[in-house]
Amino acid sequence: MFFTYQILFFFIFLISPLIIIFRILKKKEHKTRFLEKFTIFSKKRKSGNLIWFHGSSVGEILSVIPLIEKYEKDKSVNQILITSTTLSSSKIISNFNFKKTIHQFYVLDLFFLTSRFLNFWKPNIAIFIESEIWPSMFKQIHKRKIPLLLLNARLTKNTYVNWSKFKNFSRSIFQLITKAYPQNFETINFLKNFGVKKIKFIGNLKFSENYTNKNDKINFKLKSQLKNKKIWIGSSTHYNEEMFCAKVHMQLRKKIKNLLTIIIPRHIHRVPQIILDLQKFNLNISKHTSKIKDLSKTDIYLVDTYGETQKFFKLSSSVFLGGSIIKRGGQNPLEPARYGAKIFHGPNVDNFKDVYKLLKSLKISKQIKTYNSLANSIRFKKPINKATKIDKIGKIILKRTINEIDFQIKNEIKKT
């Protein structure tokens, strides 16, 4: 089975120039740094101890920022490598003033590329985040006797079913994990079924995702324009969900003066198409990057940058989380909830079932199915702040995670 898997990736490797060109044109790929995916690295390895974090995209990377901030101050760690697969996640890292942390794009999962990657970076420990299971890389890590941790591990039912179609192959890969830290009880059972020997439940690390960066404040001129507006936010929206938000806006403006709807799409390369879609409703649209001086006639304020959601969440008491009207599984609601906002979502939130269950019990979140129900639910006054409960949970989980990961890292560094 592993041979078949490698043949598949070798085919992807052969057609990768076409894929890369297409992705660059779609602004999904960096024009030069895509070479990192083929082990032509743009950064150098420093001498000394290196710890490696790998996450798929923005959410996974942000969840480990508190850990990275800790090890930035740890003199026993000389370098921190972060890898991810998306352009958006690489841009997020640039928002932080890290001194010894670098970002590279993750390599294609071919045996000769993963081998070259590990020979170059020589990590003391590899920490993969959530659902990142890569057979070739895992085999190469195990071959070099590098500890492999699966942090904040998450396997959805669909993911489990897909891996179960090749159960013997899957068990041979999952058993290479040194220790797993699942974020929910469902994942614990799935990991056990795949033969992971060491499992420890700590909790969902995203509860502690309370970071600061250089872009966390609204520009003074923009802030002065927004202070008299009635604002609500549609965040992490996907295809068709921007139009859903537009219909909510049109419903609300029948009774709300000075209304401004802020839309933060999940993928900003879609912005040109989003504008075309919204213009069908005869709405006035302003892009964040346009730095427009007068928002008095603006209906929709479209945030077309990465890493700035935090500053906008501070402005609104009502946030709709996308990926939930369409069948995407939802997006992480904890960040806006942490700022005291009421969270609204559609019925498709399987990716965050446990999180939404807690938020619902705290009366922080509410499911909606139609744009009318959302329009009728939105409020423009901050509710009684229940975010402190989330902060307390987050601090406990972060402390436990740091203690556990610190033990693993220190234990490995002692060997060198």
C-alpha cells in the first residue's frame, strides 16, 4: 500500500509545475518560496537544538503560538521551525516579532524529499498538529528515532472512515506516533483503534489561543469612522456565504441606521469574485486595503488581508462564523467568543462539535438556518462578558500542554 501511495505522490510531483503555475495565478502560492516544497529552502539551519512544529494552515499554527512564544525565551532551544502548507499561514507568522522562529512550506510527501528535509533540518523533536498524518514523513522520522508528537489531535468521523478503508496500512502509520494528545473524546477512540500506544487527554489547545501581534489595533482614522456605526461581522466565510451575509444586511438596514457589515472571507484570493457577487445586490463595497476615507455610504466592508480578524472582533457583539451554512464543518468560534461576542452559525459544525456544545451551554452561541433568523438574532450591544470562563479553561489547558511538551522536549535535549 505504501508503494502505491508513493506512486500517487510521484505522479503529483511530475505534474507539480502545472499545479504550481495555476496556484500562483490564483494567488494561493508564493512566487518563489514554492521551491521549499521541493526541499530548496530559503532559510538556514542554525547549530544547536531545533524543535519543529507542523500544521496545515492558519488555525493550526495559531493554536501553538503560546508554545512558540515560550520556547522563543528558552535558551536551550536554538531554533524553532514552523512548516505549513498554505500561503495564508506563512503570512500569519510575519505578524509576530519572533527572533529564532522561521517558517518554511511543507514538502511533498515523497520518500526522497522527506529524507532530504530531515537530513537538512535535523529536528530534535517533531510536533504535528491536529489531523496532519503524512505516511512518508512519519516513516522517515521513525527511522531517525526522532520523537513524534501529535498535538491537539483531531480525527473526524469522515477522516476515520477514510483511513479505515486501508486499516493495516493506517495502523502501520499511526503506530509511529510517539505520543498523541487528542482534543476530544471521539478522537481518543479513533486513535486507539489505529494502534496509537501512548495517548493523553489534555483538552483543546484552541481554548488558549490568546495571542497578540503587531496588527491588533485598528488604525486611528478607520476607528474614528467606525465608532458611530452599527457593526456586525461575517467571518471565515466561504462560497455563497458572503451572499448570505448580504441578504442579512439588506434585511437589517430596513430598521437599523448607520449599519455596516464587515465580511472577512476565509480565503482572500476570492475577493474579486466576492465583489462581483455582492454587486448584484446593488450594495456599496469598500475593501480594507483601499483605505477609503469616507465610509458613510459603505454597506459592506470587505477585509482582504490576513491576520487582522482580531482587531475587528473587538468591534462587534455579533459574529457569524462561516463554513457552517455550506457543508464545510464550520470554523473555530473561540477567538470572537473570547472578545465577548455572540456567535451565530449554521447547522454544519462537525469540526467543532465539542467547542460549540460548550459555547451553547454558556449561551454564547446560537444555531441559525436562514438569513431571516440571523437578521432577527443580531444585537449591537455587548452581552454580559462570559469570555472569562473561556479564558480560565484556556489557561488550564495551556499550562497542562506546556508541562507535557516541555517534559518531552527537555528529555530529548538532554540526550544531545
